[in-house]
Amino acid sequence: ETGVTQSPTHLIKTRGQQVTLRCSSQSGHNTVSWYQQALGQGPQFIFQYYREEENGRGNFPPRFSGLQFPNYSSELNVNALELDDSALYLCASSLGQAGETQYFGPGTRLLVL
Amino acid sequence: KNEVEQSPQNLTAQEGEFITINCSYSVGISALHWLQQHPGGGIVSLFMLSSGKKKHGRLIATINIQEKHSSLHITASHPRDSAVYICAVYGGATNKLIFGTGTLLAVQP
């Protein structure tokens, strides 16, 4: 079985731009969660998708949006980038939504200048 | 105050030492996770606990639901154990993991 993959691995953007990050879930997993991890901090939950529907959201503004596709891969979109959006973005897949073991991707490191 | 607190924040040990990392939480949970994060970002799930104790190799995780406390123990520590160890709880009322800020462990040869 393949693990969780994310693309791109690194990305540099400027303020005001838009970015799309991608995540392929582990085979057989129907739930994807996205996290933002600022330098030196623990990850913060952005949102979770379960069978193509948003299934919980953290304290992030609406310019953070997402999608989950029928093959359970997922996208995180961030509009109107701000300097504070610079972080490591992690996705994790799991089977089911209720606290099951999550399998993390390697992350996308975003730098906003 | 964070909903999930870990201690210590930083820990340096000599190879072979027994290590304990603690996690306390203030919310009701359905599960607690211990995660390992190496430099560069990759996170590996070590344990998921809802009660009692689990062991995997040199790692042992325990949880006391009544006291809202969990510990991660590493026996016979090795330099390759050097990483950030993160405690995260899954709150029953929300579909999200709440993370602690992590414990940076350095095991010296």
C-alpha cells in the first residue's frame, strides 16, 4: 500500500497570492485532515474531509478552503496569502473520522514573502 | 492555558537512559495519540490510546483517564530516538486533534 504523499514539498509565494496544496491519502483511507504547523509550534487543525464533505473545522478564516475528491485525495487552498501563513502544512489520512490513527504526509513547507 | 500540555519542553539524555515524557490535557477525549516528528517535518504515529497501556519495542505509553494524564516512556534510549515527541488528543465533541507543543528529545552517544 502507498503512504500519504503531498505536493509540492516546498513553495515560495508573495503576499496576496493564492496557493493550492495537494495530498494523496493512503490507500483505503476515506478521511483527510489538514494541519498548519508554524516553526517551533505544534500542528493546528485546519479542517477535515470525510467522503468528500467537510467534517470539522478549526479556527482558520474562510480564505482557507479545501476539497476532497472521489478518490479521497484532497486539496488545501489558501487565498490572499499573508506573511503569517508561512508554515509547514501537513495532511493526514485515516479510515473513518472518530479519532482513528492518522497517517501523516511529509508536509509542504510554504514561505510567504 | 493550552488544552494539551507537555513536559518537559526540552530533554537531553545519555544513550541508554530511561526517558519519560508527560502529557496532561483538560478536555474530554475519546483517544490520545503519541507522535514522533523528525527534523524536516515527517510525523509518525507511535500510539493511539483510549485506556491502559501499550508497548511497542522500547516504547511504552500509558494513560490515566481519571487524571487526564499520559506518559510516553523510552527504555534504553538511543541517538536515533532524537526527535520531537508530540501528544495529541481527540476530543469527543469535535472532529479534530488538539496537539501539545511537543518535547524536543536529544539523546547523546
